[in-house]
Amino acid sequence: MTLNDLRQRVRDRSVLIMGVLVPVALMVVMNLVFGGAEEIELDAVTVAASVAADDELGQVLVATLTEVDGLTVTVDEVAADDVRTRAESGEAQLGIVVPAGFTAAVTQGEDTTLDVVEGNGAGLETDILLSVVRGVTEQMTAGTVAATAGGELGLDGAQLAVLGRQVAQAPPVVTTVAGTTATEQLDPGAMMVAGQAGLFLLFTVGFGVLALVGEREQGTLARLSSMPMAPGLIVAAKALSSYVLGVLATLVLLGAGMLLFDVDFGSLPVVAVLVLSVVAAATSLMFVVARVARTSEQASVAQAILAVVLGMAGGAFFPVAATGLAATLLDLNPVAAFTRALGISAGGGGLADVAGPVGMMLGFAVLAAAVSRLVPDRGVTA
């Protein structure tokens, strides 16, 4: 086995490890660290409540706490003196004392005060219940306002009681419904997968550049150039190998991310077109580096800078939002265009819907290819 054969084997294994295995391993680590970040499990909550059995609105207030979706709430009715004791001891995460005559005070427009005590070790579950209590009492306060207005209009006590009760127990005027993420947006898990795929793509296609510069330093490129073949064929072969490797590595990363983070990027043909487009842009950019780098060290540094800058701007580590000139510059980033197009695809978009980002990536590829022919050639035959 010659020295060049040994170098080639080492290079091939390095491409496999750095281009596919390391990114997939990082996806696994990120899944372990961030995989459960979006799934919040709420613990069961015990509420110590003191409310009179014949207090209608007080009973409604306490019963509302047991109807919160996704939260298991147990209400223990105790004496008023025991509420604070149970909350401070941790037996109850929340304590509520409904004062005597609560319903009469609300319906007659009189001031009344609830005594609410957070239990020892209270957490997110208690905050949710406090928000519910606040919302219910605000609705009941609306009944107080209505009763006061009715009194000014000359309604008698019985009429005021009916009016206050109707307003306090009326359904909300504004309601919310579950929806889906807006078009061109990915959830945090999908955003991380798409950004990381774009980041590692720039490193993966760079292996062809590093190999080209390394062969020039070793004299292999000069010997190849002396053979009866078109000089541009050498660079074209490196570009093709980098392109194929980039496509395969990106598809593997997206597939691994979809499995680990349970995300869906939409139609597979659309995703395939996006991958082919972004890899073309990345490959063309890396061959600009091949023209200007004198040594493999310079090529490695330039590759790393471009990968990190474009990857971060494309959302590899966190979503990036900008307006004005900054937004325009971000739109020129092929990784950002790739991420945005995946958001469109994930929302159900087809090929026509992603035409803009695809055009941006292909335009970037053409521009980078043109630049690679115009910048000074520092020794690579092209």
C-alpha cells in the first residue's frame, strides 16, 4: 500500500466520521438535552378550601379549579383556621378561604376579599390555579359592576341578585381555540434540526475543497493536470463528490432529526428539492474557498468561519429574527432560505410555495460559481 493510498483511506474515513457520524451523534445528544423541553408534565395539586356549603358563587369558584385541562386537582374542604396550616406544612399547594356571605356580597355590589395562601413548595401548578382564581373573580366582579349599575337604575334587591348572578356566571365573550404554527415557522425542535443540518452541510461539502488543496500541496494535482484530460474535469469531479456527499449527509441528518425530535417537514419530494438546492449553494461557496486558499490550513479556517456564521444566521443554535437591512442580508443566506423553506413545507406547502427560497438558493449557487471563476486563482487548476 502506497503512502497516497493510506492517505486516501484516512481521508475517506474522516469524511464518513465528520460528515455523518459526528452530526448524528450531536443530534442524539441534543435530543437527550432538549428533547423533553417542550413537554411539561404537571403534578397533581391539592387545594385546601374553606367555603360554606350554601354559598353558591363560592362553590362555583372552588369547583372551577377541578376543571382545568391537563391538571389534576383535589379539593379538600376544611375549616378556615386549618387552611393556612395545611398550606404552610405542604399538605396543600394552595389554600383558599371564601368569606361568609360571599355570594350575597358579590350580587349586591359590596366589597369582599378572598384569602389565598400559596403552599410550601408551590410551583407552576399553583401559578396556573392562581390565574384561574383571578379570572373567575374578575368575571364575578363584572357582576358587581352590573349590580351597582342596576341599583342606580332603581332595581330592587331581588332583581339585583338575579342580574349579578347572570353576569357572574355568563360565558366569556372572547374565547380561544387551538391552532397550528404559522406558515414559514418551525417549532423549536424542527428549527434546531434544520439549522444543524445546514451548519454541518457547510462542513461536509468542504471536504472536497480540503482534498483539492491537499492534493495541490502534495503535488498530486500537478501530476493529474499533466494527463490528457480537461483541467476543469479535476475540479468538476471534486465538486460532484462533494455534492453527492452533501446530499446524502443532509438527508441522513434530517431523517435522524425527524426520528429523534418527532418532527415532520412535510412532503418528501419537496424536502428532496430543498436539499438538492441548498447543497448546490453550499458546494459553490466552498469552491470559492478553493480558489483563494493557498494552504489546507487557510481553507480549514475559511470553511469554519463561513459554516459558523451562515449556520448561526440560519438558526442552527437559536431562531434569528431581523428587520430592514439585516433581514435582507439574512434572506441571502442559503441556510436561512433552507430553514424558511422547510417551514413552508412543514405547513403543507408544495413546490410552488417554496419557489422563492429555492430560487434564492439556486441564485446563490450561480453567483458563488461565477465568483469562483473571477477571484484570483492561487494555484488550483480550474
